[in-house]
Amino acid sequence: MKHNFNAGPSVLPKEVFEEASQAVLNFRDTGLSILEIGHRTPLFQSVMDETISLTNELMHLDSDHFVLFLHGGATTQFFQVPMNLLDENETAAYLDCGVWGTKAIKEARVFGEVTIVASSKDKNYSYIPKGYRIAADAKFFHYTSNNTIEGTEMFEIPITNLPLVADMSSDILSREMDFNRFALIYAGAQKNIGAAGANLVVVRRDILGKVNRRLPGMMDYRQHIEAGSMLNTPPVFSIYVCLLTLRWLKKQGGVPGIEKLNKAKADLLYKTLDSREGFEPTVAREDRSRMNVVFRIPEARLEKKFIDACEEQGMVGVKGHRSVGGFRISLYNAVAMESVKAISSLINDL
Amino acid sequence: MKHNFNAGPSVLPKEVFEEASQAVLNFRDTGLSILEIGHRTPLFQSVMDETISLTNELMHLDSDHFVLFLHGGATTQFFQVPMNLLDENETAAYLDCGVWGTKAIKEARVFGEVTIVASSKDKNYSYIPKGYRIAADAKFFHYTSNNTIEGTEMFEIPITNLPLVADMSSDILSREMDFNRFALIYAGAQKNIGAAGANLVVVRRDILGKVNRRLPGMMDYRQHIEAGSMLNTPPVFSIYVCLLTLRWLKKQGGVPGIEKLNKAKADLLYKTLDSREGFEPTVAREDRSRMNVVFRIPEARLEKKFIDACEEQGMVGVKGHRSVGGFRISLYNAVAMESVKAISSLINDL
């Protein structure tokens, strides 16, 4: 048996794999594959409708917020957000907490000005800055709620009167949050929501339509809202996998249910790492991510032993991101407690 | 048994469904689903590499042309093309042959000027204009090689010194063409290439980098070339389905092999429609698409008989596009001759 700790694309519930596999052969007893059904058929319309309504339900969204499932991943949103929200002569406030935030800032600068309100670059992004001030005249405030690569997570939603925009790619639906406080949320699907190739966007209608530039249709959130995420052929299969994953999440007690499990998983693993000599978590304690546990093993012989043991015992995806090195164990929603116990035992037994 | 004539997403070879379904459970005996493997692993890198090299091989591309597999569909390319190729004060030449071309023109106008060199709008896009002149000072010439909705296909590549750009979403790899004559080709995957959510772009390197505007990273073809279509997490599963479909195509004798079959399929169906009283193909004979056969049944009783018989005999997707009505039978690469014979018999026996 494999234990998959990939950072994304990452493990999904076993029943999702089984149902998705079946749908590729024969979708809902139609005798057709999910890959060959028209997206304008009632058959797929029902998939899209349920995916959107389940997202609404699980996030407890109010009627000002619209759920979209779009092509691409968060990297597309890095530029689509400022393209829709920021004019050339305007300034957006960004928090700089890691590789992904830095990329988002770079793309925003294509469309307008960016003020970096705070950064943790001084310590290799190993903590979340606190006590910063957000300029009141910025157009919006953007942050990354969980830094997949560096292993930090921001548990407090910042207090500001500005429209809040967040990249939640790697911790969406993993813990309770007042999602209605956000003007715009985006998240690539391939971690907690479903399969790569789809992207969730939640947007409050009133922030749209305020920039002067002309938008291509596919970049205009308003057009996607009107078209119910069907402005063009959607990534059909990826969205179906999202639906299956969201249904599974609901059965786990929704977000509160999975949060309880995610806490227990992260607590166990950090406890193991803290107590095992030679293993060094790299992140400030209060900012440790529950989704991505990042650590180093400075001693080369122990490091090799760990790598070999992982290989031997079917532990997949423990290598750190190519940009930071070390190790990373990702504990997304679908990672079972059983897998966390297995790797904790492995560490203890080394 | 179902006969699927969907216009897209559309039928794929049975063996593709079977292998794709298996990969969702257990990809290449790794014990992991294709949905949970990291895109930066050698495992997925080999999928991407083979997909790109097979495309190169099947299209006989020279070394100036680069193959990209991107997120989104052709609708994204409608704006990404002019964003990369057309400055505000420049003009591009477009041929207006249907709904999709019209959408492409609209998006190009967000970025620069457009001259429509010819249009078949006067007769509901039921033919392909000929004998038009393309202004020599335009930046590029854009056309749609097959009009999915209207059922026309352009069998001649226009003669021009301008860089040629074509939307080949619905006839790519269905017939031999000198693909090297094009500066840029794009095609949504969900018809002849694979599954919805991926998009093929073939681009000649030297036409890039000539506009003044700043491009977001995800919109810059040059960055995708450098990153080998892995600038961000790609639509993993959709690309894998493309790979399986391309492998199947190669086994059919590649493009020449499938073209022979596609000709025979289209010939049989048009012959059936032409000889059967009450069925009226809507397109000028010389411009009839081999991919999308569009026709009307003016007599209401006969129309109903046809619809009922299709329903009864498992013929799926014969309804015309919502914008034009009537009927459309799509005959993409993976539609078997058996299915064409079945619907021809159905028509003859009505």
C-alpha cells in the first residue's frame, strides 16, 4: 500500500478514484463515458449545478458571492485578479509570504501598482508577518492563506476595510473560515477540491466592472457568472472529480468535520518531528501549516535513512519543493490518519 | 450500443476510455491514480514528453515549430493570440466564416484593429468565401479551418505572405495538411485530440516577442515554450487522454490513415442525405465539412420520425447547435464507420 504525501496534484479519497474511473467507462449508466458527453446536455448541467451548490453549502456563502469553476489554476488567477480589479494608476496591497505570493505580485504589476505591506523574505519565508499596516487607499488586499512550499499558514483573517482577496489553493475547505468576509477567493483544484485543470473562484459581484480596461470575454468574471461557468467548454472531467470530492467532504461532516481530523493529523506529525532528534521543522511554531509540514534533516546519514525507509515503505512525495530543498509532508483533506500514523512510526523507528 | 455523434466533447476510441479508466485507479502499476501523481515527477514528465513528441511526429513539424499543451480551450486562444501578436495600432486580417470566427474577431478587437477580408454571413455561413484579397500590411491572417456549428470546412490553405494563424479545433489531425505553413495553430482537445480542459498550440518561435504590451506569464507563449508546457500545474488527466488518443491515431496509420477513413465516412453520410428525400444538407457542396454534417428536415412529421428513431436506436448528439437549429452529425476521428453505417441505414429505412 502506498501513502501519498504529494503537495499537488495530491491524493484524493479512494471512493473518488473508483467513481471517477467508473464514469470514464460508463457515466451514470448512460453507456457513455464522462469524456464524451456534451457539456450543454442536462447530464453535465446537473454535474455543474451540484458542484456549484455543494461549494456554496460547504462554504456557507451568502447570496452576494458567486461560485465559478474555471479553466487553469491559481497561476491564471495571479493575473486575472488584477486584470479585473486594478487599474493602471491604482495600487493594490499584497502580503509577501512565499514563492506563490511573489508570483502573484509580479503579475499584478503588469496591470497596476503594488505595495508590499509586509514580507517574511528576511527569514526565508519561515513565518507569517504580523502587526503590519495596510494602506487604506489601496484597491484591495491580497494574501496567500497557506504557503505550500514554505509550510506556513495564516490562521487569522486580516482586519481591513479593503476588499480581501486570497489565494487559498492549498488550504481551502480544510478548516472553518468566514468565507463571506472575502471579496474574492481562488484555489487550484488539485489539492483539496479535486483534479488538476479546474480552478475555483468565489467572487462578490459588487467588486467587478470597476476597471477601465477592456477585458477579453474569458477573463471577465462577470461573463462567467452570467454563463454559469459555461462560457466555453469547461474542463468536464476535472469538474466531475471536484463534485465527487465535495460529496465525500460533506460525508466527513463538511469543513468542521475535516478540520478536526486535519488538526489531529498535523498535531501528531509535528509532535513526532519535535520529539525526534535530528528532524527540524523549519517554520515558526504559531505559523505551522496543517497542510504542508516542512522540515530538514541536517545529518546526511539520517537523511539517507529516512529517504530509504520512505522508499521501502511506500511513502510517496516527501521531498521538499525544488526551490527550498529538505522535506515536505502534505496532509490535505484526503490524507488518511492511517498514513500519518504510518509515517510517524517510520520516523520514530528510524 | 450507443452511437455517439456529439460535436464536442465527443467520442474517443474505446481503448482510450479503457486505459484512461484504468489509470484513474492505478497508473502504470505504481499503485497510484493518475490524478494523484505530481506533475514534476519523471512519471508525468514522460507523459508530457511523449504527448509533445507524438504531436510533432503526426503533424510532421519542423524544428521552428513548438508544440504546447495549455489550459483552457480555443476560446482562451481567441484572445491569447492577438495579445501575443497584435499591437494596439496594428491590424490583423480575419476571415469571417461562422460563430467561432466571429468570437475570435471580437476578442482580437480588444487588442488591436481587425479587417474582415471576407465573410459568408450573407448566406448564414453556409459556404466558404473564395477569391478575396488579403491586405499585405496586416500583422497576420486568421481563419477557422472547420466551422463546427455551420458544417463548412476550408480544404485549401490560403496563399499569403502573412503569418497564417488557424483555429483547427474541429478538424485538426483529421486530414493531411502542411502544418509547417502556419505561424500559429490552436485547437481545443475535446474533439480529435483528447479530453476537454487541454488545448493544443503549435507556434513558430520567430513570430513571438514583437508586441509592446507586457504579457502576464501565463499568457506568454515564450514562457510556455521554455517551461515545456509546465509553467504551472498542467491539466494532467486531460493531457494523458491526449497521449492515449494520439497513440491510437498513430496505430490507425497516422493522419493519412485516418483521412482515408474520414473521407469514406463523410462520403457515405452525404450520399445518404442527398439521396433521401426530405433531408436537406445546408452547406455548399464543395465546402461540406467531413467533421460536422449539418442538415435540415423541413417536414415536421419526418423530423419527428428521425428524432424518435435516433432515440430508439441509441444515436446520440444529432441535434444541431442551439444557434442554428436543425441537425448535425459529427464524424470526428474516433467515430467508427460502423456508426456511420448505422445512422445511414436508419435514414434510408425511415
